[in-house]
Amino acid sequence: MPCFNWGDVDYPIYSALDGQRMGKITIQWSGLGREWMTDANHFGITFPAELDVPMKAVLMGACFLIVSALGL
């Protein structure tokens, strides 16, 4: 379980072109009872509103990859 620190876990996303931070994917802590009793997880994706649609789709895909890689 990646939320072992009793809080949110952030995965920052950086641009490959200039190395500038362009967003983050967060596994959100939902409380001890819910984390202990269920297998459900809450994710958040943060990115600039002016980001083009294909790049937003890439960020969504990255979120799915994190879920599958961590076995959540």
C-alpha cells in the first residue's frame, strides 16, 4: 500500500523537453478506516488547463500505469 505514511503520495510529472513541472498524480489518503477495510483508492491528477488534449490523455494513461505497477 503506497499510503504507508498516513497521507497523500505525490508523483510529480515533468516535461521531457525542458524539465519543467507540468502536473502531478496523487494517491489520496482516505482515512484509516476506509484504507483498512476496503481495497478502494482515490487518485487525483493536476495539470494546467491550457495543456493540449493528447497530453492530458497521456497523464490519464500514466495514472493507470501507476495503478497497475503498484498492484493497487
